[in-house]
Amino acid sequence: MSTHKILINGEWVESSSGKTFDSLNPATEKPLGIFQKGNREDVKSATDSAEDAFEKWSNYPAPKRGEILFKAYQLLKENKQRLGELVTKEMGKVLPEGLGDVQEAIDITAYMAAEGRRLFGHTTPSELPDKFCMTVRRPVGVVGLISPWNFPVAIPSWKILPALICGNTVVFKPASDTPLCAIEFVKIFEQAGLPDGVVNLVTGSGSDVGDEIVTNSKIRMVSFTGSREVGLEITKKAGLKKVGLELGGKNGIIIMDDADLELALDGVIWGGFGTTGQRCTAASRVIVHEKVKEKFLEMFVERTEKLNLGDGLNKGTDIGPLINDEAREKVEKYTQIGIDEGAKLLHGGRKIGGKGFFYQPTIFDDVTPGMRIAQEEIFGPTVSVIEVKNLSEAIEVMNSVKYGLSSSIYTKDVNKAFKAVEKIEAGLTYVNASTIGSEVHLPFGGVKDTGNGTREGGIHGVEEFSEVKTVYIDYSGKLQKAQIDDK
């Protein structure tokens, strides 16, 4: 079994802690490698390296930075199959999803490489004569990136690529459940010719590595994707540095009485059980009109019974394992909570014996909006079905949670669709499609407790990882005072 190191100033080194940990394949429980248990001293070294590399990297013309990212794009395409299989081995999602995870990184790399020839500011007239006004983008400095395990290549790419094209340098902490994916991803940038120290990678715990990233005064910005609770702690500790947070969701799919039920069923299965429900965009609530509820439930249970659980590398597998035993125990706990609250268990609700952290796809009926299983993020293959009488009630139920990330409505009525788009409190709303994330050229993020208003993806990713400087050029040859009338 290979022992992997951390990356500081272009060198792969052992942690100063002298400690290591294993990463397991969640389908087989076999270790994939030995990894460094980094500590605060490692983060300080990585931060110093990033600080030293910042001046050189930020002075690269942005189109030249884009050329290096374009080489990384080509390498990612060449390595897609290998990396996709690694995602499946280390995270557990089925292979088509593992390949999709890597494809998302390919797409965002291509997009951000092209941003090297844009990074637009804007010009505007001055209120004074003989005066020119414009804005330009400047890098933030050293940025700390903390990513989750559920999209172990895609989410790091949403953070690293815009950070780099804007001229920042990076200290990157991946999730401890998927360190190998992060290491192999970062190696792509080494091969593409990224200068030493521009990206530094430290594996280890959130309490040591993550906390040092958040509190280190040399790190000017932190971008975090993960739980609401950790996000709140980051907000308290980060001080005045720039902070970007994406903190999960309790997403819903509305199915109206005029919906195409087969199409809606496809969306519910994909939204609820894709990635074994381990997405911040997972559709854990189905809000269905009373006129079609019984018919839809019959279809839903019948389709779910046919889903195959297993190793995501095997053909015919529909649902892979949960990431670890702790996650499986959490799902099991919520199954019991649902039963205790009076919800009706229609399907699933049990762990699968043997190797691997498998759990049956679970469906609850007779769920009311205030139940914990309808309010709290379970992060597993559990779907709650809630009956409503009309669109107004459906939107009220949709908005009754503290999160607001992704949402969906299935209807053939354009008026209902636009009313949902207007009234649903969420960062994304899909019409006749499932609750998923964003295409890479569009913003991704949410409202309410889903985050702090930042958006990743597209030009919004550039905005997140850059500062705006306003520039005035006065060529009047005299002192002009804005807002003061000297006539």
C-alpha cells in the first residue's frame, strides 16, 4: 500500500506530525493508501510557500496563466477514465457519476482558462470633465480552500481554477475521506507547469489543518463547502478576511397534478438516490399534489425496488455505498426518527450486511412539513413524501426549511412554472428537471442557511476570488473635487 505525502513549495514531503491515516474504499472497506496527518506547522509552511509564490504568479499576465490552465484541461481529458475510476473507488459513487465528477472539472478548467483573456472590469463616465473612470480585478492573495468528499474532484476544481486564473496562490485542504483524489488532481497542475508554491496541499483533520487555514492571518480568503455547523464556526473565527460558504440544503421537488409523472419519477430517483443521496442538492423532499400522490407513490416504490446496490465499478449498479460507517449510522438514526415521528416507512430503512457501507434507498410517506426528516439534512438515500392541495401550499412547504439551495417543479402549466420560479426561496430552480447543481458557466449557491451569499461558477467564481479596484485618471490639469460645486 502506497504512502502519500503533502505538497509544499513544489515538493512532496511528510508531515511534521509524523502521523498518518488510511483512506478506505467504502464499497469494500479496503484501504487505498496511507496519508499524512498534517498539522498547524504544515499549514504555516504551506502558507509561507504560497505567500512567497504570490508575487511571481500574480505578475504572470492573465492570458499566460490561462495557457497553463489550458494544459491542465488537456491533461484532465487524457486522464478522465483513470480519475473517474479513482473517484468511484475512494468516494463510492457509481462509475458514470465518477466520470461526471471529473468532466465537471474538465469543463470548469476550460472555462477559467478562457477567463485569462477576459477578467473584465468596466468603464463608466465621470461626473467631472477630463476624467476617466474604470474598474480592474486584482487577486485577493493567499487563499485557503477546504473541500468536501462527495465531489472530490469537481468541487476542488470550482475553487482552485478561479483562484488561479485571478492570480491567487492556494493552500488546499481536501476531505480526509478522499485525499487520494485530491492528490491526483493537484498532480495534473504540476504536470501542466504550474510554478512551485502556487498550489500547496495539506491533508489532515479539520480541527488542525482546517482551523489553521481559517485563522492564519496570512491567508486572506477562505472558501469552504460543507456543513452548516462548520460554516458557522468558520464565520466566527475568520475575522475580517473574505469568506465564501456553501453549506448544504434540504431540497424539494414539487409534482403538480398536471405533471408528466414518468418524467417526474426519473427526476425523483436521480435527485433522491443519485450519489446515494450524498449531495447538497439531493432531493430529499417530494412535495406532491393530492390528486396524483397515490399513483406517483406506487410508481416510486416499484421503481425503487428494482434499484441495485453494489460496488460502483460494477456494471448494473445503480446505488453505491455511503462514504463511511458514521454516515450510515446517521441515516439509520434518521430512519428511526421518521418512524418515531409517525411517518410511514414504505421502502428500505435497513443497513445491508457484509462489507461496504450500504444502506437501502428509503421512502417515507405521510410526512408533515415540520417533521425532522423533512427539515434536517440527512445526507443519505432517504426521501420524504409530503402531500399538498395546490401550488400555493407546495411553495409554502418548499420554503419551510432553513436552507435554500436547489429546487424543482414538474408541471405542464407555464403559469405555475413561473410562479414557482418567482416564489421559491432557493439559489436554483429547475422546471421539469431534477434538483442538481449548475453548469460551470452559471452561478451555483443558495440563500438562507445554505451559505453567505457567495456564488461559485462562471463570472461569479471570478468575482468570488478577486477584488475590485476602482481607478480614476484625471487629465484636467487641475484639482477637481467630486460632489463639491466650486463654480
